[in-house]
Amino acid sequence: MHIKTLFCLFFFIFSFSIAQTYEIQYISSYNGKILAEQSPTLVWVNEKENFILTDKIKEQKNDYPFEITKVEKPSNILTSYAFLQSGEIVSTSDIESINKQTFQYTDETKKILGYRCKKAITIINSNTIEVWYTHDLKIKGGPSSIGQNLGLVLEIEKNKNSIITATTIKKVKHTIINNIIKGSANPIDPLSYKDLLWKSRFTILKVFENETINFSDESKSDENIKRFANGTIILKKVKFPKITDSDHLFVELKQKSNGDAYDRTGTVFFIPQDKSLSFFDGLEKGIKTLPYYENGNGKLYYGNISTENYTPTVEIMRFFTPFGIDKFNHIQIKGKDWQTLTPYRQEITELASSLSEKELWIGTFIANYDKGGHKVSLEITIHESDPQLNKHNKVIPLFNTLNIMEMAGQDYSTMFNNDKGLFMEFTLRKDLKDAQLRYITTGHGGWSNGDEFIPKINSIFLDHTMVFSFLPWRTDCGSYRLYNPASGNFSDGLSSSDLSRSNWCPGTTTNPNFIPLGNVKAGKHTIQIKIPQGDSEGTSFSSWNISGVLLGSE
């Protein structure tokens, strides 16, 4: 009887020790300061498994997406669960990463929460990671995959400034993990898992997917995409959600040649329809239905400037195609491995107030005369982040001289061939605080004396007073040689795509300039742009594509 009692007592103690689970809470800090508004990391660990989550996930008060990590012992199989939205769970498993970790062991010790800890050091992606772990509890685990084989990790310090450290350890009889990980998870490969989790963290507005922009009478509109100017312009109506002050906006376009071998001007734009006339009217009914600007040189420039009854297109991003990327990669040069796609990505948060909760025509134009033309994909992404400083709540389009309807009769912007340049009046209904001019400019004229290759000062005048003057010029074009397989090579050893240009390079975007204007009072104002445009030579001429949007807070 006595022996049987001892055996039962031993079995109970042994079983309890195997099943004992600890709940450990960790707090993150940076440069000695605890990170504000964090949800502490939570770890449930015993000899069989280790779950890594957060307090908010435990309380089931977390927002989507969120992630839970499970580590099985002693196999060290790491399984990640991504909860993308209600009812949508994906998972992926890794059987190698933990066992591959290597450490430099040290003799340093310290106590954390009363437990004696040792220090080990590892380097991950050039980051020095110090891991403090204990053997006192005779279990292995921690707040991340790092150091799972060392012992119970109670602190991880990265680069001497970022720390996650245990603040409480307590025994629990059971966890509620089965109440959280419920329903089936779709197992996928690690790269697909990371991609889905990443993309679930922001809003993606798909505009175009592998669409052709070319020059052909056969280019026709369909129920999804409208095509104008013989296919050189494509449009799609996009509905934007509410965009808050804490959101960041990005536009991303991917382009490759589908037959055209040359560097071409491209633009992504939207069409305001806040007045009786819009650029869409010009597309449907002809460019001459739009208001025109004249500077005294005998030409009429249609659709370029804002008037009482017309708002020009707003340029989201200007880009320039490289020489024949992908389609002409068969042109071989020793030591050159050509890129197959040109990515253009740019932040456009400053335009958010003009997009929020609106349904707008979003368009892309590439100037070309090729039946194959180009292939493009376009998306706009909205990322919730920290509130923006100096957030503008007003976007006022003023001018856009880029001749988007070039292949439908819109003239090149040659209005800078006299001192008047571009001059216009506009009216503010309310005072505009901290006003800026979002100004994009590029010079064109592709021969030796053309403004594409001759630096020219741009001067901006507000109410007849110069507020800004600068020389828009790019000297880094040679950095993009691998995007330009069809670029011509010259006897001096240079390629055409190497040459410096008036604020653009083949295969790049042109960044806007943000010109501070101070506080601008309500009422009538004038704005003028002067550029010393070069003279024509025979049939060759220069032009300047400029666009301007007034930003500020009312």
C-alpha cells in the first residue's frame, strides 16, 4: 500500500511537470524608452510547444491581420499562422531555420525576474543580436524564433538599442489557444505566406493589369478600360475609400516594351470633374472643346490651364520608358544582363484629399507610334501609419502642359518661346495656409541643341514676384543602363541612355518639386512660369512639359 501510494504520487508529480505551462509577458523598448501603445508580446511555453502572440490576440481584441507562431519541441518545427481576415487563415511551416541558428557563447550572466541568465550572441542580416536565456525552468522557448534551442529566452537586444524583455512569468493550468486558432488554416509555401501577410496590411486598388498602350486603329474601349488617341491613353474609373490623416498613398506602375524600342514620355493622371468641362470631354468630343491658352506666338494650347469652367488633369506621376526593355533583351552586350521590367513607385500622399471617397477616371499615357507599344500594370496602395505632419487638406489643380492627347491633335507645350511663358489667373475662395506648389518639369527636344540636353532655368512667379528659380537637370542617367537594351551606342563609348537630361532619364520617374509659397490670402492671384526655351532648327523644336498643383490648408 505504501509503495503504491509513493508510485502514484511520483506519477502525479512527473505528469504535472511535463504538462506545466508558463505564460510570459514581454515589453519592447527602444533607446531606453518603452514603446507607447504597444500590445505586449505573450508566450505560452511548455516542454512540448511554444506559442508566440500578443495580449490583444489573447483578449481577441486585435485588428486584422495578425500572426501567431507555434514552435514544436523537440523537433523545432516552426509553424506560422496568419489571420488575414475573419475566416481566412493561412499557415506555413519551417523545419530548418531554428536548427540552423549559430551563436557565440559568453561567460556573462545576469538575473532577469530572479532567474539566472546567460548571454549568447548571433548576427542576423548585419544586426548584432544578444540573447539572454535561462535553464532554471528547464524549458526552451522565447518571444521570437531566435534562441529557441538555448533555453528560456527572457531578453533579446538588437544593436544595443532595441530590446524585448520579460516582465512577468506565471504558471497557468491551460491556455486558450484552441479558442483563437479555430477553423482550418490553408497551408502554403513560405514566400506566398509572407506575400499574403504583407499585402493584407494595406489596401490595394488595382487599376490596370498587363494592359497594352500602343498606337493602332484597332485599339478599342471595352466595358472595363476606355482607350483614346489610337490607344496611347487608357482610362479606368476607380472608387477610392475614405483616406485618413494617418494614411500614406503610393502609386506603382510596371512597364515593359511590347514592340516600341524608344524612350517615351509617360504619365499617370486623374481627371477632376468638378466643373462643367473636364478633360474627359476633350477625349470624347475632341481637344478643341476645351479652353485654350495663348501666349502671343500664334498657337492655341488647349486643355492646359484651369479656368472658371474647366480643371486640367492632375498628374499623379511622370515616368519615362527605357529603350526597349524586355522586348529587345536579345540585343547582347558583354557584361550586361538586362532587366525585364521597369518598376516606377512614388509616394502621392499629398494628393490624398483630392482622392478620398471619390470615384475618378485614372489614366495612363505613353507617347508612342508603335502598334505593339508597351505593357503596363498600375496600382495605388493605401497604408495606415502615423499621422502626417503639415497635412494639406486642399488640392487645387492649376496647369498641366503635358500633351496627353498628342496622338489626337493636342499641341506640344512650346509656349515658353517668349517672355510671357505660361501665365494664368486663379481665385482662392478661402485663405490657404502653408501653401506649396507641387511642380513637375521636364525639358524636351531630342537633338544636340534641343532642350532635352541643354540645362534651362525654370522660374516661378506668384503675383508677379519670383518665388523660386532652379535648374532641373539629371546627371544619373547612366545608373539605369541595364534597363535600356536598345539604347544606341556612340563612338565616344557612351550610350544614349547614359546622357544627362533636363530632369529625366530613360527608365525613371521625375520627382515633383514642392515649392513653399507661405500663407496665401483669399482672392485673385496670378502664377507665371518662365523657361528660356531654345529656338527651333528646321523641323526640330523644343518644349517643356510642366504640371502644377497648389497644396495647402484652409
